[in-house]
Amino acid sequence: MNKLERVSAVIFEGSAPLSPVEEMMVRVRRAALLDNLEKLKRVEEVDSIYLVTNDPLLAEQAGASGAVVSFNLIPPGRFHLGQALKKLVRERNLRKVFYLSGGGCPLISENEIRDIARLLLQREQLIYTNNTQSADMVAFTVTRDLDDADLPAVDNSLAWALRDHLGLEQELMPQSLGLLFDLDTPADILVLGAGPFAGPHTRAVLKELDLDYSRLERAKEVLKGQYQEVALIGRVGAPVMERLNAVLKLRLRVFSEERGMKALGRLESGEVISLLGLLIEHTGMERFFEYLARVAQCAFIDSRVLMAHHRLWLNDRERFLSDLGLWQEISHPWLQRFTRAAVECGIPVILGGHSLVSGSLWALSAELAGLQA
């Protein structure tokens, strides 16, 4: 196979940790990326691997692993993904691109990478993504119009932008553990650390962390039971509901709202509204969790919808501490009270972001059912 018949892997990973809990996220994501580099190198259909990062340690480690590294000091909040992607494609004359976010899909298999690359090589007008509304991976063919396309600053709506501006045919990747699980919040780290799927670099870092898995282990016991009630709250999609019902014996109580709130601009414009957020306003947090414990034996809550409903623009430190249940360390009064109420609820309540009620639930189902995908 010659170079012209191969795919270029492009990975963007930025970080600017300002607290220990953020540094923990960076360490695990960095390790997961190194695991993925090893997989990418073993796939014949992948040619060069390009990494764009502001993390000097990651740049050094990835460079030693054979990646072509573009190191810059631009913090994530000022970085424009679309502009940087177009610049890289133009300067390196890339034709078939497999884009991955740094912490996205750390459990992707070599076979899945190979299948994605082969499909991309077979097609001339293709966008292939794992999520149309919040993409972590986008494989696409480069067209002459790419330089003129208005690509987004972050990757949530990258697939949409490529489809709309370049007129490419969009297809969705299969639903699998490798293509859905994402390291986006500490909740995902808990799921990964308590399960069997982490790669060698990631496992080594996880062993060094002092994490409390007790609430998650209690929730797992519920998931392993016989038709117990499990509440899923937030940006819950149909595939994960179908998956849980297919491989576990449980009864789901699902309230799904505000899917696509980032990609559709609703978060940025302040349009997010949550029925459960209104319920919490009406009943109070403690009463809400009392009600929750009456209707379910455990709950998984995408708390970002509730934060957006209350117009709380919280920093990563606050949100991540909430995911870990460390309410004593949280500064914001509303979030501290919410997190404490969740931790002290009569049932195990797991807090996180969209990835919790998507890829992390998929990972839990795979682990508990003894599956590998």
C-alpha cells in the first residue's frame, strides 16, 4: 500500500489545568492519547499521525512515539479548531483525514480504526462521524472548498459544518464501546478506573490516583440486579437506552432533554430550559432527591443541563469536583448544595456530563454483561 492510498490521523488536544482535579483529567487524557497512538501506528491504512497541542509533556511523549507534533501555547479557550484544521490540511496537503479529539474514544480498537480508514479510502465524498451533534471523531475526504468553509471553533458541530459547507455525504459510525466512550469528565474516569477496559498507559495513571469508587460500585450492583429501577437524566439518546435494555435486566426511567444544546448554540445563547430544573426550583434540591429515591434504585444525571438551565457558567474545577461528589471543596453555593444532596441521597447518584449518559453507560453495560464491545 503506497502513501497516496493511506489516511492521515489528526489529533487535537489542549489543556490549561488550574487545579488538582483538572490536572488529574489532563493526566488521564494524556495517557489515553498515548494508548491510541500505539493503536494508530499498528494500522497499515494510517499514514502520518499529526498532533496539535499546547501540552509540552504530551508533545514530547507523542513526538517520541512517532507523531508529527505542532506545539503552540494557545490555551483551549482561545484556540480555534476549524482554522487550525484547515491550516494543517493545507500545509500538509492532506486528502483523507481521520480527526480525533485527544480524550475522545480512548477505547477504540485497531480493527475499528482499520474499518474507518478503509471506508474513507473507498469513498470520495464522505463524512463519517461517531456523533452528529457532539463529534469526537470525524473521518472525511478533503475537497477544494475546505479553505472557504466556515468551520467551528470546537469540534461539537464539526461534522455538521463539513456536511453543510462541503456538501459531503454524512454517515454515522456503528454504536460500540470503542466509538462512543469518551474521557470528558471525572465521571468517565471513575467508570474507566473501575472497569477492565483501560489501555496500559491509562491503567498506569489510574493506579496512581486516589479515587473513591464506592458510589459507582453501589450503582453497579443495581445494574446487575433483576429489573430494578434506574433513572437516566439529561442528554440521553435512544441508542444507550436500547443497549441497556438489550444486555441488562432493568427498568429504565428516562427523562431526556436538551440534546444538542452545544451544537445548536442553545447553551451559548442562554436558551437552555429544563423541566427537571424547574422541578428543583419548585421543590428544592433535597426534596427532589427524596422523590428520586422513591422512583429509582440508582440514577445517572447529566448535570450540565441543570447548570445551563440555572445560567451557571461554572469553571472546570467546580464541575469536576461535583462529578467526584466532593461537595465540601466546591465554592459555588448552588452547586455545593446540589452535589451534597446527590451524595447524601438514599440511592447512589452518579453525576457527570453528556458522556456519562452515553459512552460511560455503554462501558458499564459491556463490563457487567461480560462483553468486549
